[in-house]
Amino acid sequence: MNGSTRVIEQPRSATRTRQEPRWRVVLHNDDVTTMEFVVQLLVSLFHKSEPDAVKLMLEVHHRGAAVVEWTHRERAELYVEQVRSLARARRFPLCATAEPE
């Protein structure tokens, strides 16, 4: 080499990494599930602070539904099953759904 610097270029990939869409977990209002249970669920399952859980519970209550979490698909589906399971154990019809962004 005669003192010149040689630059080696990295090959460009023809494929791009595709980002999975985020999924929202939506909690739906019903006429049976207690507000206290919903707050408890939001704190224990979704790790919300008590004030945030109360705000979300009231949004569900007044609007009919609220987004309580954003996550990837598998986790969102797991949350939906966990909500159903925990609610049914207490004989509540509480329902959650998972929806893509």
C-alpha cells in the first residue's frame, strides 16, 4: 500500500427489519364488575399506580372502554386471557380485547 487509505464499504442488506405493530389492550365496561375490582386488577396485573388505575377505571366506566396498555401482540393476548381468568374467578363478566395499532 502506498500510503493511501482504503475504505471498505459494508454491503447493504436488501431486506429491512420490519417493526411489529404495537397492540393496545382495551378494557370494556359492564354492569356487574365492581369498580374496586377493576382498580385492583389495573394495579396488580398492569402495574398501574393507584391514582392512574382510578383514572383508567373511570374512563372505562364513563366511556364504555379504555386503552389500558400498549405492548406487542403476544403480551396483549396474554393480558386479555389474564383479565378474563381473574374476572371469571370472581364471577365478573369483565372483558378485555387486544387490537393492533
